[in-house]
Amino acid sequence: FTNLAMLVVALATALALDQFFGGVAFLAANPSLLTAVAKFSFCSAIGQSAIFFTMANFDPLLVTTVTTTRKIFSVLLDIVSRGYVLNPTQWSGIAVASLGVLGELQEKFGKKAHNKKG
């Protein structure tokens, strides 16, 4: 229901700001964009549903780990796909974020393994 609520809010906002019909006209004039917008919307809805499922069924640490990992991989995919070159400071930022995620995982799953042994 969250995606439906966001649709209603976005539609109401676009209508209130007089942006809706201009957007529809723009998409009608550029049909290739309509396909891209539809794909983006579909992927966003699926991704958000996956996050909500994770939130409902797992603890906050796992949700944080999943969302942070997704963001790191999104950044890495963007870097590779666009051919960006990063300087050492930028790579160190990615490394710190990745080490933080690995630390969270080790803390969560390392305790479980330790508790099973003891």
C-alpha cells in the first residue's frame, strides 16, 4: 500500500504544481522516454517491496546492511559502467564503507557462531 500511497501523493503534487499535463505531453513527444520511465518505475517498486519485506521479517541491523550494500554496489556499478577513474581518496571512501558492512556482518554472524560453540 505504500507504493499506492506514494502514487497518490505524487499525482496530487504534480496536479497541484501544474506539472502533470506538461509531463504527459513531454512523454508523448518522446515515446522512447516513456519506456525508460516505465522500466525505472517497475524496478523501483520491486526494490522498495524487497526493502519493506526485509524490514518486516528481519532485524534492523540486517536491513541497514542490505541497504548499505546495495548503495555500495550501485556506486561501483556506476563507476565501472561509465568508465570513471577514482583517485585514492575516493577509493578509500568505498573501502571504508565496505569494511563497515563487513564489520556489521562479522559482528552479527560471528556472535551466533561463537554462541553455538560456547
